[in-house]
Amino acid sequence: MYPRKQVDAFVRRAGLRVRESFVYGEVPTRAARNLERLLPGALYRQVQRIWTYGMGICSVGERE
């Protein structure tokens, strides 16, 4: 398991610029299910993005 910042660092070490970085997928925990139920969809996705809370991380790199 890697934090999003570390995945972004992998992309930069490959000589690329991070164009976009985000998390996706639901974490199968009771806390995640409760947050998803309590928060409106858009707010829940922001929480995922801020705390990098998700099953997968995508970091898109491009040549400079």
C-alpha cells in the first residue's frame, strides 16, 4: 500500500510530470460505508481525494 504522494514521486522519478492524481474504488470498511451513507456523493468523493481514501491510486504522468 502506497500513499498518493509516494505514487506521484514514482512518476516524477521516471522523468515525467504528474498531470493528474486521484484515488478510486470503495474501501470495504464499516467507516467507509457509513461515510458514504452520511455524506452527499460529491462531498464523499472530495473526502476520498483529500485523504487519498480508496482502493486504488491513479497517477497520470506526461513528458515535459
